[in-house]
Amino acid sequence: MARWDAILSLPIQNPPTLEISSVDLVWSKVEGWHDKLDRVALIPFARVDDFVRGESNNKECPTRFHVEARRRRSPSTPFKQKVDGILEYILYWCSFGPDDHRKGGIVRPSRTNYVPKKKNAGRPNTKRGCTCHFIVKRLIAEPSVALIIYNDDKHVDKKGLPCHGPQDKKAAGTRAMFAPYISEDLRLRVFSLLYVGVSVETIMQRHNESVERQGGPCNRDDLLTHRYVRRQERAIRRSTYELDDDDVVSIGLWVESHQNQVFFYEDFSDSDPFTLGIQTEWQLQQMIRFGNRGLLASDSRFGTNKLQYPIHSLLVFNSDKKAIPVAWIIAPRFSSLDAHRWMRALYNRVHTKDPTWKLAGFIVDDPLYDILAIRDVFQCTVLISYWRIRHLWHKNIIKCLENDMQIKISKQLGWIVDNICRLQGNMSLFEEFMEDFIDESKFMDYFKATWHPRIGTWINALQTLPLASQESCAAMESCHNQLKIRLLNEKDISVYQRADWLVDKLSTKVHSYFWLDEYSGKDDYARYWKNEWMSGLTSWRKALKIPDTDVLMEDGCAKVTDQDDRDKAFVVWNTGSMLSICNCSWAQEGNLCEHILKVLTICRKRGSTLPSVNLFQYHQALNNMLHCPPFDSLIRDHAVSLAVSVLKQLNTLLDKESVQTVVDSTEKRIIIDIPQEFFKVVSANRDQHLVIKKHLINDVLSEDGDGCEDRNDSNEAPGCMNEMNDIVNQAVDSGNSRNGEPFESAGKDSLPADMDVDLTSTCANPPGLHLVDDTVSRHAFKENKERRLTSRENEIPVSENGALSNDKIEENILQKADKDSAMDVDPPTLDTPSSTTEDVKHCETNQNGVDKVPRFISCTKDANSHLSSPSTVTPAEPLALDKGENSGTIKEDVILGSTK
């Protein structure tokens, strides 16, 4: 095979990591010049910077690579098509080479004008003759691919001896021991601290104190110099956003000099408006880290009244559920029709870094958003957030009305929105509302002019899209307010009309504050910030810290004790409503305060108000999935995966206890026949449907747990939960979790998940579910044909003729499952009871090509019982019974996975 044919036939490697190093790639050897074999590899050209950064962060010999030579040909220039034609050639060399400024070292003739410093060894730009280098070629044949040629990968000089790093004994005590420059993380920290106003002396004082605490320098960042920080401070002070008097020209110059921060740019034209998408490297990393299998939220209308070009922010939620802006889109107007292009550009940028990145849900705050574009680009479910409409309504209610009327109107609006979200209302509710309060002319004029023309689109969105949780709303609201404080604080308001000022402020000062919010050592510099500039906890998190004893319900309102001043209390009216009124300063500005959230939690815990809309939509999604043929193949895959996962865990337990389990021949047996062909067809044919309900056979499938004795009354054994129940519930509930955390947690003051992802349409696999291809094997159920489990806790009466009456079983189940579940997701400190109940319905699905499909009928625990109620499985074939001699009852010996 010819040399270039061998090169172009190599696979393009793209490891899903933020940085790429040579150890992450598989290198191939092809014939090179002078009878040498070149070590080559192909990677996406967009990831060349990641490869350079990964090679610089070599653990054995940290360094930095600089561009030693570059040749570039414009793609628009006419050229002859050649297989080895090069669009771009870049030679990267270790910064400790190629020249050697040490005593007796060799310096290239082109560098003879170099004037040696007095103390070469301590200078960061000291050359030590390192021969490590690699070449990057961008070929005409494949412009999107980078060919890396890496032969000299050892950090040695021409004599073959280590010339820098830990292995070079002569480099001890100098910067050459570690690396020529500081890390990217420290550089961002220095720049961020300088941008927010921390002095050079303070930065160096804190840095030197941390180095002394650890016993001296141990890495390159410990050698940070006062000179470097002072130079960066001077560069910031002398920089200017106004690169040209013409704003359009100035923006073009900024984009040209900040290509690595721009993911989408379109200048003004006759057909398209000006659009600029900004995303720094750190923001991209946060989007990959927290957005993968997570949520992406949109704040689409920031600065509409003040800025010439409003800002469209995209947010992710970190581990503390705080919102982080990961991209900013600047355009003269919000247009959903233009969103598809920059969405595709952003998606491609993320996928270039991590091809496995997948979004679980996208939260929009405007019903006019291009929902189809989101689903087309991100392939995820779309949710609607009500925080913006609530914020504006609340703000104008406080502004336009008296106290008594504030309570009445807010209560009515909250009731209307709640009914619409529960599919129990339409536009007529708002028409009646405007007629009832027609005398409040000031607020009604605002409502009719601003909201009445678009209330129809909001109703449609609230009824068709899942509602984002209040936790997400609180995080988005907090981030929006922080952006307002940090951006709109200029004394000269004329700068708000310039786009170059806006992009410069966002990418420098505003970005620095959000970066420091995620910095672990930010508390060391807290005294240098204004109190209102501190991000702090979201309202949801603050509500978690308020004890229940600090909430006093009386006369239709609630009093919440202030956590800072115990002698002070805040009053919340319309308790349990989405539009509650609180007299704290934060709520008076239209925001969702912690007092409202805490009171809402208490009301739902006591049952004085309906469960959240999120829980209603969650149950609705479950009902659609359980009682209707699923329209989405993903639901079927999850159902099969969940069933097989539970079965495997049960079989594992059976294997451990098979020696201890003795089957009494006189006991009656129920053989539950689950045809193997059913699961084969479901896993092989994506057109089949599988219906599964939560809480599998808790009583029928039970074991002899330690300390658990047979009891006739389940109420007598509240703490007796056998290991089988734990495994079954854990496996089933794994599908009802987010990021590995359950929706409800009992006994601890932790943050439950917020039900943001619509389980019926999300494309992300929940953490607890396994892919069907990885779980379902051909003999998954056949292997368990003869495994048996004896249950001694529950006895089912037999009819006179010895046959088990299915009607009796179902009647018994339905009598025990007569209460709805009182579970709520949003309350942060909800005391989870030991059991929940659900409506039991028969789920029958006719499968194409499958006869006698098993029907699963499940029942959860009764509200007054601490143990699980029995669940019964009606198989495709009649139950086989072994009639005993001396009893009118039978004990179940369930054989899972048996075939006909």
C-alpha cells in the first residue's frame, strides 16, 4: 500500500476527554523520509489545541509546546488537487527547546542575536535544547482532519540526556524542574481576581501563604511571580473595548482576535440579522461536565429594556443545583427562527470535544421558542419554566395593588395556572378573571396590554410541555439576578448601546465572577467583594435550612422566623399557591423567596394543598406508559431493561440462598409461567410493547430475612423489610432517580430530584437502567427455569376444587390499594413514609405476533401498613397448583423464568 493510501485509511480518533495526550491515541507507523518510519495518527482538526494541552500536562515531564513554524494556505485560494496537498502545516516544539542556552549549548544561526540573561536557569523562557516536537498537517483531501506526526516524543537533549523535568538533577530549584509557564487554571484564577478588583499584592500574599502551608514549591504553579501578576494587571488596565469608532467594525475586530471564544457569528446582512455566540473554554468544559445526561436551561430575554442587543443565556446546573451560564447569544431581537443555526453550531462544538455527550432535557422560558429545532438538534425532551411569567406578575401585583387586593389577585392567578397545568382549565378562566377584577384598572391595563395577546401560547405550552421544577426556577432566577448585578452596573449608561462593550464585559468581568463562584478557594477573597455580588445559595437551598418549627400557620397565612434575626418574622399569604405573597425584600421585587418555598413544602407535607404540578405530570406520564401502548421505542427498551435487571438481581439472591432453601413437598406451589418467547420478541422487535408497573411481587417473592418472623398482621412488623424487598424496590426505583439520587430521601435534609425530565420522552438513559443490548441475553430467562423461592409469609386461599381463583386474588389486591399516593417531589424535607400507595389498574397489551402476553398487576403498600401488600402476576398460562393433603391454603413457590 502506498504511503498516503495507508495514512488516509487510518481511523480518525476522538477520545471523549477534555484533553488528548499521546497515550490516549493508537499510533501507526508508515514509511517516511530517509527510510524512517513515522508515528502518525489522525484526530479532528478542531481538537489540535486539546492535544497540545494534553501533551503539555504530561505528568512525568510537564512542559508547554509553542508554535515553532507555521505555513498556511487560504482555503479560498485556487490550488491543484494533490493527495499530499497541505492547507496548514504547524510545527510544535517543547518550550525548553530547540535551542540550548546552557553553557556549551548549541544555538541555531538564526538566533545568534540572542542576548543571554544574567541568571538563565531561573528564567521561564530558558532554552535547554529539548528535542521533543511533533508536526500537525491539515490536508487538502481531508480539511476537517489533522494528521499528527510524532517521532521525537522524549524530553531529552541531543545527547539523549534529560534536560528538564524531575529527571534532570541540574534543573532542581528552578522552573525547569516543573514547566516553563503556569497552568491554565492558575492563569484563569489570576485574571478573574484581577478583573473583579483584587489587588496584585493581595493575590501574591494569599498565594505565598498557601505555598508556605504546604512546605514549599512542589509544582509549576507554586512558582508564580509578582512580576507576572503585575504584567497581567497592567495589560487589563490598558485594554479597551472600543476597538473602532464604528460598533460593527469593532465587533468584527473582536471576533477576529477571539476565535477560540466564538462558536457562531453572522454579521448584518439583507437576509439575516447580526448574531454572535460566545463560549469560553471553561464554559465549554462546564457544559460537557454538567450538561451530559443533565439539563440545559434558557434565559432568553436578558436586558431587553436596557441593552441594544439583548442577551440569550444558556445555563447548566452544577452539583449544588446552582445555574452556570455556559454560552451567551447576542442578537438584536429574540427570534426562534434563527435558533436552529446557532444551536447546531453549539452542538457540533460540544460533540467535537465529547462525541458521547447527550442532553437529557432543555428548559425554555418562552412559548415561542423553536421546540422542533431543540428536539432536532439536541434529541431531548423540552420543558417549560414559569419563573419569568411568575416574576413579572408578582412584581406588578406588588407595584399596582394594595395589600388585600394583592392577596386576592395572586391567589386567583395561582389557582388559574395550577388548573391549566392540570388540564382542568382554558382561556375562559382568564376571561372570567379580567371580568371579576375589572375595577383594578392599573393592573388590568398592564395585564391586557402585555399578557392577554400571548396568553393563548402560554396555555398551550403549559398543557403540552412538562413543567420545570421550582428548584430549577429558583436557580435560573438567582443566576439572572447575578448577571444583572454584575453587568448592568455602569455609571455611563450610553455604553449599553454598544455591542463591543457588551461582548468585552461578558467575556472578561462577568465571566470572571461566574468562574470564581465555582472556585473552591473563593472564600479567601470574599472580603473584597460587595455583599450583593456574592452568589450564595439559591432560594431552594435556603428553604432547606429553615426548620419546620420556625414556620407557624395561623389565620390563612404563615409566619416564618428569620434565620439571621430570631426576633423577626416574615408573613406569607396564599400558602400553598404558586403565586404566594411574602413581605420580605427579596419577594417584594417579584422573586421566589425561601419563605414561600418553605411554607409550600409544609403545606404539601400536611396535605393541605394539592401535590405539585411536577408530580401530577409525572404520574400522568407513568399512566401513559403503564396503561397505554408506548409510542416510543425507548420506553419499551427501558421497560424490558428494568424487568430483566430486577430478575437478574433476584436470581443472584436465589443463588446465594439456594443451599438454605428447602422446598416442602406437601406445600402448594404456584408456577408463574413467563414465556421466554415474549421477551425474545420484545427485545428483538422494537414494535412490541411491554407494560410494567412499580413494586414487583413484594409478598409473593419474599425470603426468610434475618430477624423477620412470620406475622399475620403486617402492622406489627414496621421494621421488618427483607432483603428481597430492598433489592426489588431499589431496582425499580432506579428508574425514578436523577444523577443517581432518588426523588425522595427519608430522614435526611438533602435535596431531592426535581422531576425536570419527562420520563415519557427523554432520550437519556436513567442512571439505574441498563441498555437492553447489555442486559438481555438469549438465555437470560432460560437459565432460571428451575430456580425456586419459597415464601412463608403470605398464604392465598384455594377454592374448593383446589384451583386458585384469580378473581379472589385481584379483589384482595384492589381492597388493599384503595388510596392514592401522597408522594410529592418538590418539598425538600419531606418525611418519606415507609410506604406509598397507588391506584391499581389492569394493564393489558395486545402484542403483535405474541400470544398470551403476561399481565402484571401490582399493588404497593397500604397507607396504614408498614409492610408491602401482596402483588400478583397473572401469567399467560393458568397457574399450576400442587394440591396438599391437610390444608385449605397454599404457600407459593415461584419459579421465575420458566417456559412452557
